[in-house]
Amino acid sequence: MPYVDLSRCEEFCNSNGRCYQKNPATRSCDCDLVFTGRTCGVIDPNPAPISRFSPIPEVSAFILALSAVLFLIITLVFCLQSCCIRYSKRKSVQDSSARDIQMTTRMETH
């Protein structure tokens, strides 16, 4: 719906909503959240709650779940990498120690 210049409609909607014109003779208001009535002049004692099923919370929940999964995957990869590095260092030290022992044993026998 085409919105009209607010300066012409400001009084009509009591500065509590946006004015639009369906046709040249009819003006209506799109009231802000807590206001109601034809000209948005009444405070709504029971404003409509924000829907639990609106797409924004669903998107937020999806992003949060995706972030958690990515965090877990990155943590798992980091832990596996750390374990592999430790294992390879330990294996390298053990191999080195075994070679030293073999060399020492050969030198003693000769």
C-alpha cells in the first residue's frame, strides 16, 4: 500500500504509527506495536506477543546449532592433531633411544 507523506498524516495516526492511503478519500494507520485503534490513539493493554514460530528465532536456532557443531568438529580435529603430534614425537624418541641402545651395544661388543 502506498504510504503518504507523514507530515500530512502525522496528526491522523497520533505519531504512533504509519499512515497510508488506500484511495484518495481513505486514510488508514499501521499502528506501532503497543498502539491500536483507527488512529493509533489507544494503548493496547494486551499487545500481540511475538510469535514463537516466527522465522527469526528459527534462523537463530539454526545458526546456533550450526556454530555448536562446527565448534565440536574443530575441537575434535585439534585434539586428534595434538594426539598425532604427541604420538609421533614419542615414537621418534623411542626409535632414537632404541638406535642409541643398539649403537652402544654394538660398540661394547666390538
